[in-house]
Amino acid sequence: MIERQIHITTPDGQMSTFVCHPERNGPHPVLLFFMDAPGIREELRDMARRLAATGYYVLLPNLYYRANVEELGSFLGEDGAAVRARFFELMAGLTMDMVMADADALIAFAGADPAASKGPIGTLGYCMSGQYAINAAARHPERIRAAASIYGVRLITDKPDSPHIQALKAKAEIYVAWAETDHYAPLEELAPFTEALRAGGVNAEVELYKGVEHGFAFPGRPAYDRDAAERHWERLFALYRRSL
């Protein structure tokens, strides 16, 4: 496995990004892996490695670079309350336009790397970034052909950039995993979101994961559920095989 920690130039500065991909048999299809609210940590790098090991060129950017924040530390330890307060503050400071500009920079960087395929791209977002995975597909319909949101938040809002509206512009196959118990993505939003995509003719699957909570895919979380986590990996690998 090839791993690098690099800085990618964006309109707002230098975005620290973890890059990993197989050593052989390239170039490899590109995956843009958007972090969740707690930010970059080894848990996410391990997930990026799992994706890369199956044949992908994975870019995991630090979306908090504008605030000069690299890693926040665990929100489960003694300083957990302070860490949670900080990442909620940082999350609130991001806009869709900011992250879409970051996605543009990531795609441009991959386009100049011989290890990265110039063909279809996939996206993946957890928690706060499910919305970014979908909207990036709408922004780059000719390149991004697979997008996945795992217990994503703010998937249906009253704003023009709401993912349930933007998804109609995408040409990607979209997969959405929805946790049955999720204070950040209430269950009552599931039906209208699903119906909006169906009515718009979007090639999408919205799957309800019964009996699990927000965060079920992260091994380091109390909400981790092994069966549900492995199911989501199965769905992701199948999605990317079909589309990329």
C-alpha cells in the first residue's frame, strides 16, 4: 500500500489530505472520502486503507484546515465535552460552497497523479458529510458516478443546495444508509427524502438500518454495530464495483 500525507492547494489555503492506494495494477479509480464531524483520526485512515486495499485511490481531506485544525482528539475521553463543543463549532463553520471547492481541488489533484484513474469517481460521506458526497455528484455529474451517504445529516433542508434537490442533477448511482435511531437525521425525514429521489428519477437506494444508532459504522464508537457495519461495507464495495 502506498500512503502519503500531502497538502492540496485550494482557494482558501492548504488542505491536508491523506492519500492511499495499492502499489500495483494502477491507475486506480478515485474515491473522495469526506470525514465526519469529529474530524481526521486513525479510525478514518484505517477505513480509507480498507477501501484502498480493494483497488481504489482514496483521498481523505481534512475539511477543518481553514481553522488550522489537524486532529481534535477523542470526544470520548476526559476532555470529551470540550472536543464535542469544538467540532460542532467547526462543523457549523463549513458551507456547501466551501466543501464543493475542496472537492474541485481534490479532483484536480487526482487528475495530475498517474496512480489515479481518469475515469469515473466515487464519493463517500459519513454524518455531516453525507450531504457533501451527494452534492459533489451533482456538481460533477460527468465524473462522479457513485455516491454514498452513511447516516448523513441535512439531507433534506429548505435551501436550494439541499441534497434531496441537488441529487436530481447527478448521474451517479446513490446509496444512502439511514440509522433507525438518529437524533441528527430524524426518522421522519426518511420518507420525504426517499420520495423526492424517486419522483426525480434518481438512481438511488435508501436503506433503513433497523435497530442501530447514528455512528454504527465506526469501530471506536459506543454505537458501533458489527453486523450493520459489515453490511454497509458490502453495500459500498458493490456500489463502487458496479459504477467505477
